[in-house]
Amino acid sequence: MIRDDGQGGVLIDLKVVPGARRDAIAGVLDMPGGGRLKVRVSAPPEGGRANKAVCRLIAGALGVRAAAVGVVAGASSPEKTVRAVGVGVEDAARALSGG
């Protein structure tokens, strides 16, 4: 779910639910092929708005700038991988689990 990218950041596997009532990190899902962090965003999936909302949400949770987070796989899919620069695996896991 969260792994080192080998370049000073982390890769985070997500399951995104767009069009939610509010933006939130909803927990971890066990899925075939590995777990994913479930996130809900209020933005619709059109025009990349949900992807931008996901990046802002993850950046806020990690304490990095929104520009430091980007979608690297699954841009048009609910199952995405984002890369966050400037944070380690342990810090990211702690921040995204609410602890």
C-alpha cells in the first residue's frame, strides 16, 4: 500500500471514491494484489478534478505541498497510485493512519 519509490518519496496505492459528501481518508481496503488506502473526495471525476482533490487531500495529511503529490498510475481509474515527494514510508504510514 505504501512503499519507498527509491527517489526520496513514497508510492501510495489508493481506491478513490469521487462525488462523496466530503473529502476524507476512509481506511484501508484488502484487495486482490494488495491493500489500498480508501479515500473519498467530493470532486467529480470529470476533467481531472477528482485527481487534483486526491492530491490535495493526501498532501494535507502528509504535511507536504500539493505540488509534491501526483498521480503516477490510474489517472482515469478508481484504483490509483500517487507519488509523494519529501516523506518517508514510516512517516507516511503514521500520517495516513491517523496516528
